[in-house]
Amino acid sequence: MKHSSIIALLAIICFQTPIFTTSQAQTIAKPDAKYKLIRQHYTVRRDGTTEYNYRKELTLLRNRAITAYADKGETFITYNPSFQSLTVNECYTIRKDGSRVKTPDNAFVEQLPSECESCGRFNGLVELAIVHTALEYDCTVVLDYTITSKTDILQDKIQLTQDCPVERYEIIIDQPYDMELYYRIADNGAQLQQPDDRHSLHIVAKNLPQSYADHYLPPAETIYPTLWFSNRPTVNPSMQQVRGKLIDAIPLINSERVRIRKLGNLSQHQRNLLLVEALRDHVIDNIRCNRLTPAQLQYKSAEAAEVWQSGCGTPFEKAKTLAALLQQAGFYAYASVNEEDLLTADDKRFSLVASGEATVFVVVDDEQLQLSATHKSSTHSKALSSGKPSKKTAGDFIIYTIPASDCPFDINPAYLPSHRNTPLQAARCDQEYSYTLDNEKGSLLKPVNIAYSIEGLGSISISIKQNGDHTDVIKHLSIEKDIISPEEYQDFRRLIIDWTQYNTIYMVCK
């Protein structure tokens, strides 16, 4: 009896749905701890110094907040002795019976911050580790400390949220009356109070819930109450200059040029792009990134030659070094620290450089490109249509795997539970991918055709059709929003599940 070969196309959705969502867990589970008080008090003095006073009163409620694997039994304070001093004003534990246990001297340990490892230039920074003692259920840890800085620059961005509830959160700013304070407040649904008192700015928030732990959350400033403030419009100009040349980098530049010339028939523009990428990759791979903020370094940065010789630097220092390297190679390039441009309530402009991340701008054949000195991305525009997926045989199965680049943004359906109470960060896209699958001789394939749209959200189409000795797979996805609301979440989840279920294709030969 002659049997015909029939190929059945099966899609496996490789994900598991959690039993409950994280946001649901937040509402039904008892928190590990709660803050009775968090207070951050900034004071700018006329003598050019700034004081930062921090106080917390933290009650521990569950074992997870007390064990060695929790983060509530220790506090870490980083400061820079070259221009800062630290004073611990109070540190004790109030036990459940009301007795007070002072933290002993041997519980204060100075160490090198992890952000300063493998970089001798930053060995002067100190991290004070405080190991809190007398911890038990319903005890309250009290800590009050002050950092005094020899600078009158005041800039910060604060999200009023913690990983456990906060009963009272205060932010206080005091500075001379003739010094202007720029600030912006986003309450994001929280009830924030501004007492009318003698302070330059005083904000009080009460009964704040713990922060979300869901995957793919939008930027924190869009979902938590946030305060941006500065006592000057910008500090960027003093940070942005690239001075001096990288003479030591000439051998590297010449070596890369020789390597690229050996690649074959490339246009001069392609050679220039490859050289830019090679120099960018060298900075990323060979100069360690120490993620210190501008404020921790008194808004100062090392020059490119020093960073090159030390083999380490902050994100902005790495950007300055890459810009200097590109200049040495003959390109017009400069580094710019990334700023948040903001408006006060009365429309005055100011900007913050709190994170210290930076961008390198380089002109290649009259085309301006933007580069990062900390992560890689291609300078080329690539076609979305790819070749054959990977293929392997397993018994009677032929398994095709669609390339990982098939998804226009990194969302794994395994982390999309059936219900969600928080917004989700996606990305606008309108992209099409095509693949070619080889058919076994004499095989048949049942076609697949999925196509639908959701008004205001996006659309999807997946076509799998046999054409002679091959099968064409065409996938198109359109997402019209960056932020998915909880009301739109179910439809978005359906789109992503349908999109990813054909990333692994099993052909069964009978």
C-alpha cells in the first residue's frame, strides 16, 4: 500500500501562565515591611556647601525582611571623601517591647563601592555598610545620617516609592531666599501635600503603596509620584567639553583601517561605518564602565587620555573617550551627557543630568549618527526580510526556529499573565518579516492564515502557504501605542501570543 506524505504544521506556544499576577499579590499579601517615615532634607548654604539629611523608620513585619537574604537588615551609604563627609546622627532598633538597642560600633563597616571596582581612579570613594542589630518581628529600625558636600549644585530626581508601603514620605529643600529653585512634580494619582511653611519646598505624601514588580513596566516617572529639582537651569556646559587628542590610539585606528581594507568590495561609506563601529566596540569592550553619577564626582569628569590609560570610566567619560577616538580618526564627533529637559509649573525651563548616561554624535559622510559608548547597536539600516530559519531533524519531525530578531520588541509571553492591573511598556512598530522553508519531496501543507486588527491598538497577519518545493512564511505586526493600559492589556496579550506561537514550527512527516 502506497502511503502519501502529509506534512502537518503545528505551532507550539512556549510559555506558562503564572498562577496569579504580581500586582494581585501586592494587594492580597502582607508586606515584608513598612516605612513609618522616610524624610529627605536638602539644605544649600551661603558658604557653598550642601547638606543632605536622610531619616528612615522601618518596621519589619515578616521573616523575609529579617533573614540574611533580605535587604532590610542592612543599609549602604556611598560618599566621596574628596568633597563630602558623612555623619551618622542616630542608628538604633526599637524592639517590639519598646526597648531601644543602639547599633554597636562594629556594625559600621567601610568598604569600596561595587561601582568603583577595577578602577584605581575611584578607589577614594567609600561605602559605609551598616548591619542593623536586634532584629525581630515588629521591630523598627531607625537611621538618621547627614552627608555634607563642598558644592552648591543641587540636582536630583526622586520617585516617592519603595518596595514596601510608606506611611509618610517627606521631601524638604531649603536654600537662600535669593536663590531660585526649579522643580517639577508629577503626582501620578498620589495625594501630595505642600505645606505652607518656611521651607523653599516641602512635599508630604501619606500611605503610599509598595512599588510594582510586574514585568515590562513603563518608566517609573510615569507611574509613581516623582519630583525633579535643581537650583540652576543646567550644569551641562561644564561637563560636555572634549579636550586633547588620543595620540596613543593611532596604532589601533591604523590597524582597523588595514583590517577593513581586506574585507573586499566595499564602498568608502561602508568602510567609514565599519571603522566607526570598530572604534565604538573597542571602547565598549576594553574600557570598564563604572556607573557613578555626576553628583558623586562633583560634576567633574576625567579627560579622554586619562580614561584611555586607566581602562575605566563613567558612562560620560567613556562617551568623551569615544568622541576623542573618532576625532583622532578624522571624524567630526562630540559627546553630550543625556539631560531631562523639564518645565516648572510657571513654564521655566531646566534640565537634569542625574543619571550620567551620554550620547556620542559623529558625522560620517554628511550623515549624523548617534552612538552609545556602553552598548552596541548597528549603524547600518538592515532589511527586515530574513533568509531561512534554523532547521534540524528529530525523528519524524523537522523543526524550524524563527530567528530571535523576529520580535520588534523584547516581550516574552511567559511573563504576560492573564490579568494585569498596571500599564505595560511596549513600542510602536509596523514591521514585516518573511521566511522560506524547504519542503520534503512530495509533501503537502495545510495553509495558515491569521489576520485581524484591534482599533486603536494594532493589527497582525500571519500567512503560511506552500509554493511548490518551498513554503513561504510572512508575518506582519503593527502596534500603535507605546504604553498599554490595563484595559487594553487583554487584547495586547492576544496579539503577542498569536505573534510568537509560530516562532517554533514542527513539520511532522507521516
